[in-house]
Amino acid sequence: MNDRLRHFHDRLGSLAYGGDYNPEQWGPDVHAEDTELMRKAGVNLATVGIFSWAKAEPAPGTYEFDWLDTHLDRLAGAGVRVCLATMTASPPAWLARLHPETLPVLEDGTRLYPGSRQHWCPSSPVFRDRATRLVEQLAARYADHPALALWHIGNEYGCHISRHCHCEVSTAAFRNWLRERYGTVDALNDAWCTDFWAQRYGDFEEIHTPRSAPSFRNPAQQLDYRRFSSDELLACYLAEKQVLDRLTPTVPVTTNFVPVARTLDLFRWAPHLDVISYDSYPDPHDPDSAHGTAFAYDVMRGLKDGQPWLLMEQAPSAVNWRPRNGRKPDGRMRLDSWQAIAHGADSVLFFQWRQSRGGAEKFHSAMVPHGGPDTRIFREVSALGAELAEHPGLFGSLPERADAALLLDWPSWWALELDAHPSCDVTLLDTALAHHRPLYDASVACDIVPADGELGPYRLLIVPNLYSVSAATAARIADWVRAGGTLVMSYFSGITDEHDRVHLGGYPAPFREVLGLRVEEFDPLPEGTTLPLGPDGGTASIWSEDIVLEGAEPVFSLGDGRPAVTRHPYGDGTAWYLATRPDPATLRTLMDRIRSEASVEPTEPGLPEGVQVRTRIAADGRRLRIRLDRRDGSVTVSDG
């Protein structure tokens, strides 16, 4: 544990519990009640100031922090530590009035205005300058405050329109980004294949962001623009982090990621966060939401190679932003919270502490609802706080490393879902969840790894739709299989390089040898149709293809005899290939066989369906086993 994380651990001492606290929305009488109710609920961490820029800087260069001093002193006196936000998620109205060039622009030229949140252009030097000035003031004032446990930069980067901007400032920044990436316009032309459709450029100044166009836009341009957009948001984060590193070098820094999405290349961001933070909002009325949440938590754990992470936001009950916002049933909030801890979280935090009286999120549930403390929600919140305090050994304990891993690569994800492809039904998250689900249902732990990650510790590697891959990465995967690993690769993988140029030599050219086959033609299925999949009466959906076997053996075939699932011994390992999407029951049977052959076993053998077990290793070496039973909502924590 580095010095920054030690600061956080020393300030907290146990699992962090609490949530977003917005005292500026309330008066002194409510503040006094908040302090007492936080004590009753077991709150030890509050995130303060997420959307406070307009209050902290009501006019350019005029800073008012007396109100914040009062609240931080009050929280510290009550034993509540603070995750202090840099307040830069949404700028004040005066910034847009004085500098309209800071406002974001859509690809069709529409400019967006204040009145919501995140109304800023990531490339704007004015925005970055004003943001870092504010951070300077905050860091200098609160560096030694006893409440400060953690810095929270921005909020949910890339959640709204701030993930992309097409204004002239962004266009100039994109051109500079391309100059740094390619060096010469000729190198860019080669990477983007601009001889197609007479798109060849003679100068970087001729290039725009991929704005509205008559037909399909250059796919390599779109892919690079996504890389650029993620990098520009990261640059905003790093500009603030640089100030904090200089003024508060021992205080850890984080920002909260939103439910796993295409927007940011999180593996590229992760090295710059001292601890990963995540906002989780599963739909309590979706029967598959627990699995989707487990997958997201595995991603968060994988971003820093198994380091514990923070659940920065969840809802105590209903949210406000779905078309229909039902409450969480009794016990669901507790079960969801323990699921996060089981998958490596060192905190259970909510949005928010007290339910807002007005604004767009007034119907989003909170730890203290509109009805006050004599409510079901507050009673459940208080009970959970007391329960978490009974398990101090979990704080800082390390999630046990899995034997299985799933490879996730954001640039490949971006490239996979561009237009002008064989089928719009091939989407990365859907495929990844389908391949992760059999492990989840069998209570088999699974780590999420990047394309350039260390594969040596794993026995089983699942590679869903790795459409875009460099020759070097493909060679590393093949070497890992040759050394004894078991690979499961799905269709439409190994098709293009990192510039979205097709690997020539027959699909999937960089994996032909390890898979022992060649794909002659793709044959995606019409929407909603299935094909018979033998030998056990299963069905196949979404995709099929014509395969020429080059050493692989067919394990499952389509009704017309075409190979659908193949197995190929390669060196000391084995490579499996799925040329279609088997139905869930068939995929479960197949994955059970594959993982058994690879000696990948459940955390606890013999568990019934609906029960998952995960293990964390405490500082004293104890194995802490968390058992989640979704059949009756029970949770058991024990040594094991």
C-alpha cells in the first residue's frame, strides 16, 4: 500500500460508509439533524462539493469558502471524514456568459447551453484554466484539514455530452492530437486508408472531427476521434490532479466512473487514479441486473490489477432517470451492497445523503428520504451501517485472484461498433456478458484484463469479439496458449489492426494458427432468427460463418453441418472458437466443460443456482468468504 492509500486507510479505519452530502441545499436546522442522523446510521465518509462551483466562486476570481469551512469542521467533529470534490463537474453560469466558446457543440453544429450539467468543452483552455484556479484555492485551504481523506476530481467524466465536442477549439485540438500520433499527414493517410472515396488529405488543417456527413464516415477517423475524446477528458482530469499532487502530495485522488460504457478507455485512465471509484445503478426489476453488476465490479477490480476499489454511488431505493422508477424491494439494497464488497469494494456509498427538495433529482432516493428518518429506507441504511462496522477486517483486504480472465479492450470495442459492418447485432458488452454469465452462475471468479495485461497467472482466457487487435497482442495471446493456457474466442475477432485495417491472409489472420481454422465468409443471421445447434438440441443466434478447418475439430455444428464451435490443441494449450452465439443453456454446458478441462473451479463447489461466493484475503492472511444468496437475500461472512 502506497503512502496515499495509507492516508485514506488511516483516516477511515474501516469500510467507508456514507454518500454524497450537499449541505448547501439546506439550512442550519437540517445541518444539526444531519450530524445526529449520520451518527445513528454509522456514516464515516461523506462526499462533499460535487456541484458547488457556483457557490464557491459566485463571480470570476471571487472565492467564498466560509460555508464549506463550517461544514467540514462540523463533519470532522462528528468523526465523519470527507471525500472533497474539486467542484468542476459543472461550471457556473458566468463562465458560459463570459466565455461562450467553452460550451460544447454537437456533430451537427448545435451548441449546448447551461441549465443542466457538464456543459463544457473538454478541449477548452479557458475551462481548464478556470477549473485549475479553483482547485488551487481548495487544495491550499484544506490541505491539512482533519476531515480530508480523499480528493474527488470532477464527476462522472464522459457521462453526458462532455465526452465529445465538435467546436472549433476541439477541432484544432484533434488536429494537434493527430500530429502527435502520426507525425506526418502521409502516415495518417496510410493509417486511415484515405485513398478510398478520395478522402486523402494534403495537410492536417484539412481534417475535421467526424461531423455530420452525407454517408458513412471514415472508420479510422471515428476510431481516432474516440481515442482523442477519451484522452482530452483525461487531460482535464490530469490538469486538476497535477495541482493536487503538488499541494497535497499525501492525499489520494480519484474520480467516479459510470456504469461500464464505451466512452472512456478505463485501462488508460486507471494508472492516474490512486483508487478506482464506480457508480452502480442496477435496475431492481431486471432479473439479469445482478449479473451485469457483478461484471461491472469485476471490471473495476481489474483496472488496477485486483486492488480494492470504492463504490462511490448507488441508490438506496428508486432512481429518477429511468422511464419507470420502481423502488428496491426490502433487503435488496443490503444484498447489492454486499455484492460490491464481495467483488472487492472498500466502501458502500450512496447518492445521496438527504433527498433533494427540488431540482432534476428530487425523486432520486436518498439515505434520508423526504419522509425523514422514520422510514423503511433510513432503517435499512442504519442497519447496514451497523452491520458493516462488525467486519473491520474486510477494509483493505485483497480480492482473491481468479483462475479465469476475460479480455476487454476499449479501442477494439469502439471499432467493433462502428457503422458499415456485417451486423449491427454484434455489440461488445452483450457478448462479454454472455460469456461471463456461465462463470457467474457457477460461482467461478473471473478477473477482467486489458489486451496488454499479464496473462501468466490465468488458466482460462475468454476473448469476446476482439475485432481490432495488433499483431503483437495476437502473438502474445498465441504464446500464452502454446505455454499451456486455455483460450475461448468468439466470432468476429482478429479482423482488423489498431487502425481498423483488415488483417489480410484470411479471417482471423493473426489467430488462424492458434485456432486451427480459417473463416471464408461471414453470414450474420437476420434479426430475431435462430439456427439449430447440435449435438444436444441447442440453438444459435446473431452470427454464423463458413469455416475451413485447418487442424481444429468441430465440437458443435449448425443444422446445415457447418462447424459452429471448434477445439484446437496448440502447443501445451487449447484454443476454442465460437463461430456463433449458443443459447444460454448450451453456452453454460460448453463453458462448464471448458473450465473443467482447464482446472478452473468454483470458489465453493456444489453451490445451488442463485448463490455466489467470493473470497478476500485480510492483512493477517485470513480468507474472508462472502456468500450471497439471491434466493432468499441472505448474506454470510465467514473465515474460510
